[in-house]
Amino acid sequence: MIRRPISLLLLRQSRSQRAYFAIFISSPIDPNIGNLINVVGAPMTGYKHVFEHGYRLSLETQSYELVPLGHVDRVHIANLPADADAVRSTGDEPCGDIEVAAVEVPAPGVSEVFMAPVNDTTNRRRQEWMMEYIRHLVAKGFIDAHAIEIVQSKRDPPDFGIDLRPVAR
């Protein structure tokens, strides 16, 4: 069994905003190129699943943190062609078992009260979806259970980054 690294990608536009969570699975050719699994959207409009193949960490304009979560058997991953330079695709159709597992976890819908602290039921966002997705991957046997603790340790507090700030005049 050949296994590939799976990591949590954290991006934060500013210190006052909640971190953006995504899963990054590096290519066997280049550890800075790989597949990105995430949900995109906003609490006021809801989120949708997005899969990016050929995602390049080197092109990321924001500072980021890549947190190792373990390894996943390559049979569960949509592989990039050998010429990774020629590939870059983004879409909402899953490829491979690990992406199919992502759509089995519903993306967060419109928040009932988006200014309230986040929770796992009525006010879910990326981080809450990611926790559910990681638990789902563990339940399917794709990754080890310690990944749950790692992702949980990177979450922001429930009321962090959701308040309105006055605009300077």
C-alpha cells in the first residue's frame, strides 16, 4: 500500500478573522503541488464543495500553515497526471474516494444567525464542516483518529472573528 501525506491547510486573511480550513494532499511528484478539498462561501449565502487539482502552494499569496494529519492510501485519491505542470482544475464534481467522502458531508447552509457564535448545528462554517469531514474520513478508515485532535486544536474559539467592527471615517 502506497500512502500519501494529507495535511490541513490554514489560511487567515487577518488576525481578526477566522482561519480558512482546507485539506491538501500533495502530489507524489512535488510536495508543493496537490489536491485541495474544501467548502467555499459565506455564512449569509451558504457554502459549496470545491475540489482543486494541481493546486500550487507556491502561488498562494497569503501566509499559510500546513499541518500534517497523517497519510492516506493512494487508491482513495484522484491522482494528477505525470505532467503536473499541465494540470490545474477547479470544480464541484468529486474524483476519488476521498473527494466522494467530502460530498457525503453536507456543506454548511445559510446560517440562521450569522453574527452568533459558531456551533455544530445552526451556525456551521468551514471549520465546523472540516471537523465533521475529518471524523467521516476516520470512520471510513481513510485516516487515523489522531487527525481529529490535530484539527480540533487548530480551530478558532466559537465567537472569534464574527463581530462587526466600526468603520473608520
